[in-house]
Amino acid sequence: MLLDAMIPFVLFVILMVVTPGPGNLTLLAIGQSTGFRSGLPFLGGCLAGMGLLNALTGFGLGRLVAASPVLGAGLKAVGTAYILYLGWKILHMQIGAARDPRRFSFWEGCVLHPLSPKSWAMSLTGAVQFLNPARPLGLQVAVFVLSFTVAQILFHGMWLGAGSSVLGMLGRGRVLQACNVGAAGLMVGATVWALFV
């Protein structure tokens, strides 16, 4: 990664992470349904999953997936199924006990980004645009992963906190359910649009 590309890279990371996608919309729905604290395991999983995806993409896995129509189609199918599952789970999420099985887990967060079309697009684009294969990749990939991780902590946390604030304003009821329906619909609709339009 060239030093003169750091400002464009940081702006790229911020824009990619702050915008709505499956991770942010799921965190918003978790925050508004069960509160900030209940979303921390899922947030931790999102950090781990995106970190792994970025590391593997930085070291060349992304190019292999992009070059294989079979792997690409398989990833699209599995990713779409997982996003549909998340949308279903968001629709059924209500304020409940701390051990409610409907709550989102660390492992569900871990697989979100590796199965999300948006995450693959931003990781591949970032790696192609900002990593220099003519230079040693170790330090470049470390900076790549760390930059996304810091942005995720800030902006995924912001979306989770925004959802939690909505919970405080709305409490329980039909308006909260309508927000969950809207978040699930946006997430599924955006994914389907990105994959098939």
C-alpha cells in the first residue's frame, strides 16, 4: 500500500463500512429489538469474519473466487440463503430473555461478511485498488485488515447504538415491529438487487 494512497484508502473504508448493508441493518435491528449489549457478540463476530475475509482476499483468495464461475455462483447462492435467514430472524426478533435462542450469536456474525455480496465487493475492490503486489504483502494486508476493523468498531457500533436509541424511544409494539420489517426488507432487497440486477 503506497503512502500517497492512504487518504483515498481511508475514505474508501469509511464509505464502505458506514453505508447500509446486511451487517449494519442487522445490527440496527438487534439494537432496536434487544438493546445494545445483546448485539455485542454479533458485532464481535462481524469483526472476526470481515477480518478473515480481508486477510484472505489480500493474500489472493478473492482473485481465485472471482476467476471461478462455479465458486462465484455457489457463494451467491449460499450468501443469498444466509441473508434470507437473517431477514427471517430479524422479523421474528422481539425483546425477550437473555438466553432467548432468537438472539444473534457471535458465530452468526462470523459468517455474515464472508457470505455477504457487499463485503466481497468492498474487500475485492479495496485489495485490487490499494494493495501493491510488487511489494511485500504482509504489512499491507495487516494495515488493510486493521483499517476495516477500526471502521467497523466505530460504524457498526454506531448502527447498533442507533437501533438501541430507537428501542428507548419506541419501546415495544407495532412501530418496533414495523422497523424490523423495514430493516429485513431493505437488507434482503438490497442483496437481491446487488446479485441479480
